[in-house]
Amino acid sequence: MKIFRKELLVFILTIFLSVNATCQTKKGSVTESGSKIEKKKKKKKKRKVRLPDIDLSHWKVTLPVTNEKGKPYEIESPEILGFAKNEKAKPYMYIDSTKGAIVFHAMPTESKTANTKYTRSELREQMVPGNNNVNWTFAQGAYMKGKLAMDQTTRDSEGKYHRTIIMQIHGRLTNEQRDLIGAKDNNAPPMLKIYWDKGKVRIKTKELKNLNASDEEILHEDAWGNDEGFNFEQEVGFKKFTLEVKVSEGKMVIILNKNEYKVYENIHIRRWGVFENYFKAGNYFQSRDEGSFSKVRYYELEVSH
């Protein structure tokens, strides 16, 4: 009987030790697992919010949507400073805080400005906020620099990417010039158009059709034609790139990534000095294809005179 009791006591003690060891093992496993989760949480970094380095106080924007009068919707300073909260602007001009850029989104709509069939989500320089009548001449000089990238763009029926104008120098008649030639508005041709074209940067400028035309005759838009255009060698594709535009009396220089330069210094630029000008930047989309669109990101944009 004593032997039986002794064996029973040993059996119970063995079971107790076994259960206790199992519990400790499970407890250790849970603690270790919890520790791993805690470490993962610590390793997971908070996503940084990045903002574009762009002061919009001397710009207005035209968007591919109409206002209550059926004309292109525009936002001037100071309202443009709060564009991110503007419900009408949100689909067409918004901040990508992961990239640190303003996105300009354009597609074919009925929101077309005068003298064009294309739509835009594009900034227009205003030297005096809210005033289109104060502009600059080549003799006064001007400089614009932008850091940007093509975000998305559609393809045409041949599989080629749709192109868009990303920067411009636009001419403008003074009120006196407008009245002199009997023009209906102050619009003058754009001296410079810079395109994102099939992954490359392409430049188009204006040339006088008749070099002997008078100063009054060259004020008419039909006095100017398009040059043959110029493509930079480097392919920018959908990568970030930098563009600079420098103008002075009788001269215009365009620089891509501080590496490639195109200089215009000729009779056409010198005669162009009769016009006032303003910079434009953004997405002036060059297609009316159904379902087409493009999105251009601007990380930085600066202008000086």
C-alpha cells in the first residue's frame, strides 16, 4: 500500500511539473511574439507630408471647367493661395503630399479660352496680383525656373503619347497698341512654347514672316509664323527635370537640367521687343481625343525680373 501511495505521489508530481513547464513555454512564446509586434510598430515610420516649393501669390490659374457664365474658371490671388480647399479646383489642381508637388490635371472639355480649341490647367503670371495689365518686356529681362515631371498621359490612336505645353512666354498688346491696330482684345502670339512631347522637351518659337514689316504691322498676330522647332537630346520621360528660361534684350535662353542649352539671339527676338510678355506654367493639354488627359507635377516654380 505504501509503495502504491509513493508511486501515485511521484505520478502527480510529474504531471504538475510538466504542466507548469508547458505554461511557462507558452507564456514565453506570447511574450516573444508581442515583442516582435512591438518592434515592427516601432520600425514602421510615419509617412512624411511634403509640400511644393511654390509661391502662388503672383499667379492666377485657368482650369478646364466653366464658371457660371460658361467661361473658363479662373482663380486669382489671394484666393489661389487656398486652392487646395476649393471644391471646383480640386479635380484639376491639387497637392500630392507624397511627392511634394502641385498636380495640374487637364482633359478636353468645353472650357476653352479665346483663340484655341484646347483646354488647360495652367498658371498665368501676374506681376501685380489680380492685374493682367502690368507685364514685362525683353529689355527689362525675366527669369523662370521650374522643377517638374509628367505624371500621367494618354496615348493617341497610333499609340503615341499625347503632348502638352508645360511652359510659355506669351505676348500681350498694351491698350495703346490694341487701339492702334483695332484689335478686339490685348492678345498677342506666344513667343515661346515648351512642350512635353513623347518623353522629350520640345521648343517652338515665333518668327516674322516679313523682316521688313513696320513696327505697327508686326503687332498683328498674322505677321508671325512658327519656326521649325527644336528638341533637346535628353529624354526626360516621366522623371523629374528642371527647366530654366532666361530672357534679355534680343535674347532668349532655355536650359534643361543645367546640361543642355538652346539660345535664340536673332532678328526675330530683337523685333519681338515691341511686345509686353508674361510667363505661363502648368498643363496646356494638346488633344481633343475622347477620354484623353494628362497630369503634370510641379515641385518648384520661381520667377524673377
